[in-house]
Amino acid sequence: MSTNVMPFTEAGAAVRVNDVVIEVATVNGSGSQSANLILARALFQMGIPVGAKNTFPSNIAGMATWFTIRANKDGWTARRADPDIMVCMNSESIKSDVEGLKPGAIVIVRDDLAGQIERDDLTLISVPFGKLIVPVCEVARLRKMVVNIMYVGVLGYLLGIEYDEIVTALNKQFGGKAKAVAVNQNALKAAWDWSSENLTPLAGFRVERMDGTRGKIMVDANTACAMGAVWGGVTVLPWYPITPSSSIPETAMDILDEVRRDPVTGKATYAVVQCEDELASIGVGLGAGWAGARALTATSGPGMSLMAEQAGLAYFAEIPFVIVDVQRMGPSTG
């Protein structure tokens, strides 16, 4: 199958500027969320209102996950179920991912998966990601993560996202970690260069710089929750890692380390405790609340199930304690 764009365009279709929905189908635990956030942030930095939504069932690493990015000049950024552009990186879900697309949708697909797409009413873009990643990422075990930034490069070129804004977003995402920045930027450039040599920008969609995000910040719900906890005075945060709530304590730790230290001694005036399980985390939290501290934990459905008995104790003993339940899609416990 050719790596060039195979166009399917409805007659008379107008070019849509700053109005596009992108969905990425990939594998849970592959590091794709970082790439997706870089893509969304680059659009935001160009002044385009954008919303990002991660969708994953209650599963383990290696299973399917989806991420939707909606950019809209008028500020309509809620998730839309019918993407204009679909990125297919997961062999397990590709058939169902493509099956529901509307005619004329654009599909960016790993070249080794392109043969599984049987529809002829789509714009198909086959990209040799596996071949492109090898020379820019020497460590084989990292390739499954770094390859994700390559579809960002392809999308950036096709849509007209400014390359420098992608690089700025990349640096922000990896927090100045030199090695991570370097390998991802090399992969980004390789994908961009390949796209410029083998593809043409999309005829039906493009993005342009505008002024729709002035005075705003780009933030996800978990980060906002962590910020609210800190500004609300949390001093004790026991937790146990569980998707999709872990980024709340992780973000809170970074903020607390910056703003909650004694100005004279430099010692922390807070405690974040990673416990051995959910039972321990609620137990630590209730002890802190009983002693007068403002305590909080974050979990998901299975964790709520494990915490149920001690939550009942807190209710009847009137112990103040906050539990943030970042619920999963069903079927799941809790």
C-alpha cells in the first residue's frame, strides 16, 4: 500500500479552519498520553480552543485506549463521537476503530496495519512508523513509547500546526528532562521530514493561529483537583496508585513541594504518603483527620470498594476526610 495520501473527498466540501476532531487509538501503558497532550498543547499555544479526553476501560497495560482532541475556533471542545481524523496504532482495535468512521474521514495508520482496512470511502495515510523510529531511538525498549510523538509530527505537518509550538509543548511536557526531550524531538523531526517528502497537507482541514486562548490555562480535571486540594489547605495526602486517579497526588506533590515549606527552615509542612494499599491509605487519612489535619486521598472504583468499611467508620465517628473517586468506565467495581 502506498504511503501517500489516498484521497476520498465529498464533492463541494469546504475547507474547515480551526475545527477538527482527532481520535488516537493506541495501547494502554505505551506512553501515548504524553504525545497526545503535546499535540493538544501545541494547538492551545496557537490560540485555538481545544479539549482533550482520555477514554480507557478498566483494564491493564497492553489493552486498548483512546484519546480524543477537539479543536474548535468557537470554543466547542467537548468530546465528539465521530472524529474527522483517526490515528490507528493498535492492531487489536483497528477493525472496530475504522468501522464506525463516517465516509470521508481521514485515517493515519501504521503501515503494517493498513492491510486490515477494507473500506474505500476513507482518506488513508499509511506511515512506516516502525521503520522511522529505529534510527532515532537506539534503545529498543523505548521505541514503543517514543514512536507516539511521530504521529504528532505527521498530524502537525498535515494540519499546519506550527513546528516550533510542538517543540515548545514537548519541552513543557517532559519538564526539561534533557534525554527525554532529545530523543522525542529527534523522532518528531524524523516524522515531520518524512511527511514533507511523502505527503501533502490536508485539503479539507487546516489550523491557523488565532487569539482564542488569551488569559486561559490548559488544565485537565485531575490537575485542577490537585490544585484545589492544595489551595483548600490539604496537609496530609495518603494514597495508593490506581488508574485513573494517580495524577492527583502526583501533581499535588509537585505543588506542595513548591508552596508548602517553612520559610525559615525549608522543612515540609505537609506529608504525602504512598501506602501499601487502599486500606492503609484511608486508615492513614482517618488518623490524620482525627488529629485535626486536613486530609485527602484519591482512588477509583476498586479502591472505593476496599475503603468502604473504614468510610463507614468515618461517617459514624464524624471524622473529616476527603475521598476523590476518579471513576472508570464500566464494567468495574466500586
